[in-house]
Amino acid sequence: MPRPEKHVFVCTQSRPAGHPRGSCGEKGCREVWEAFLDEMEQRQLFDKIAITNTGCLGPCSVGANVLVYPEGVMYGKVTAADVAEIFESHLVGDAPVTRLQLPAEVWG
Ligand code: FES
């Protein structure tokens, strides 16, 4: 397997209803995950881009969250409707989608 140029982690964590942290599961992450899979199928970029579903990435309150490496860009409040733009602008065009980018403090 060639080393991917971009690696996308899509949080697909769910928690029980009423959990104080909430989760991306209650914010549409399943649809986001499926939208990434659909885009990959359409674009056939399997040798350049890796997409992985993952557990909690940290900032649950602003999910659904998506993390892209090697840049370490964290996207928040991502919906399925945003996925094509993330693909075209960031994963293919190397220009992160600033309107969805969480501030650097997310890592603090
Ligand atoms: S549940 Fe998705 S970031 Fe925590």
C-alpha cells in the first residue's frame, strides 16, 4: 500500500442519550462518513487518500469532527453537504476549508 498523501479521520463515536459530552453520533457523523466513502468511490483516489473512521477526537461539542493529516487540520460542525468541498479544496487542492476549521485552541 502506497503512503497516502492525506489521511482523513472521521469521528464516528456515539454515546448514550443524555451523556454530558454528547457525541458526533448525534450530530450526523454517520452521514459524513458515508459521504466521504461516496466521494472516494467517485474519485477513485485510493492510492493518494486514506479515510478512516475513528473514536472520539476530543472536541465533541462542535462535532461532527474530521481531522486531516499531515496538516493536522481539525474541522468542526461538518455535515455531509461539506464533504465534497473538503475533498476538492483540501484533499485534492491542498487548500484547507477555512470556514470549517476549528481554532488552534482546540489542541490546548
Ligand atoms: S465524539 Fe466526536 S469528537 Fe468526541
